[in-house]
Amino acid sequence: MNRSHNEVAVITGGSAGLGLALAESLLERGWSVVTDARDPDRLHAAFPDHPRVTSLAGDVRDPEHQDAIGAAVARHGRLDLLVHNASELGPMLPLAEVPEPLFTSVLETNLLAPLSLTQRLLPYLIASRGILLGISSDAAVEHYPTWGTYAASKAALDHLILTLGEENGVRAYAVDPGDMRTAMHQAAFPGEDISDRPLPESVIPHLLELLSGVQPTGRYRAADLAPVGANR
């Protein structure tokens, strides 16, 4: 497909689920994508030698891995979209029973890594007047028993994303995509049939509407956003 523009996106956790679906959609629209995942085999299988994808296997919490992402962006010379999608579910336990090391591990993945990576990439995002996007959850604003560890990290991520946007003059969105048929959602409901949940691909038209630039900075539910093109 011929490129119609030269936009560049960084999407963490792009080997499966929503990250993969968003990356594929942007590629179809001519974007270049820098993405990562912990599992190198699954990452390569997702994007086998795609000319506009930079796939970096590694842990988003690792400073050297973040440096590699930064170097990939530097080679492009711009960044139009930074999506913090990689997440850790953590222990599904009442907060009173959560060991501190497990709580800390979730915060490192879901909160501290997004902050550190954003700090590295912010000059490119500002220069391109790009968008900062954090994938949130309804658990960030509701109070579900045993979800407290994950929920606390997502509530903090929402605040982080929107404050960074306010401080740096970039459009920033925290988006609750809703329940999806993903490996993480299955892990939250072991043994349960989640085939009734929508596939991540169904969320993408709503995200694209948000990324079109019509909506002001803020927190959104994907289901409340008209699919891209519906209002055009």
C-alpha cells in the first residue's frame, strides 16, 4: 500500500489484543509503527518483516529497552502518537491480602514505565503536536472486589496521562475500551467462557474517531465515541 503520510506511532504491547489491532489499523492507513512485547516469537509472528514496523522484544520497564524505543523514534525523526497499552493484571486478590512486591510490580509496568517512556519521547511528541494515549479500564473509576491492584494502577495512569497533556500542551486521552476478548481478560476470569466479549478489532473505529482530533483532551469510554467517519 502506498503511504499517504509519514505519521509515526509507538504502541507498547503490540503483539496481541488491542495493541495489535490498533497497529494493524494504523499500518493500513500508511503509518509507521514502533512496537514491543516481552515474547519475541509472538512479536515476530504478529509483524513478520513488515517494512513499516520496528518490532522490539523486551520489557517496557527496562531502561535499556526504553532507550531502544527512543532510538527507533529518533531514526524516524518524529512521533505523532504514543500509546501506553502494555499492562500487567497482577494478583486478583482483596487489597488487604496483596503482597507489596506484587503491587509494586504492577505499578512498575502500568504506571512507572509509561511515565519514564513518555519522558524520553515527549520532545518528539511536542514537536509533532502528537497525541498521548493511555489505555484505561472501567476498574479505574469503579470498585470491584479483587481488582484493586490493577484498578489503582489504571486510575493513577489516567491522572498521569491527562496531567502530562495539560503540562505540555499535547492532546492526551485516557480511554476505557470496555470488556474485550483478550488473554488478559481471560486471565481475570479463569475457566469462564468469554466468547461473548467483543474482539479488540471492534474497538478500533472508536479509537480512530478519538485520534481524528475532534475530541478535547480527557477521559473517554470507547463505546461513547462514534465510529470513525460516522460524524463526517
